Amino acid sequence: MDSFSFDIRHLENGIILIVDCNPSPVPVYVTHDRKEDFYVRVGPGTRPLTTSEALNYIRNRF
């Protein structure tokens, strides 16, 4: 199973990129400036979780 796929659509007024992401079977962390962060998708957006929120989410999701 691929983690994500994308498609480029050409419209009259421009070009859009459609990204489709599949749920990961394991937690995935983002590392930036030697710091790990954990994010979740909420509707069309992404939200960082605090450490306690991430632990609770991981415990219930995986």
C-alpha cells in the first residue's frame, strides 16, 4: 500500500494538485530542528498535538 498519491489537474484558470494520503499503520513523527512533533488531520487541515494528546491518540488509534 502506498502512503500517498497525487494527481495534477489542468483547469481553465490554472493547475491544481490533488494529494490523497492513506492512514499509516504506525505513528509517524515530523522532525524539524532536532525536535519531533506529532500531527493529526482534522477535516481539511492539520493540527499539532501536545505530548499528552499524542500519547492518548496513539494509544487509542494504533
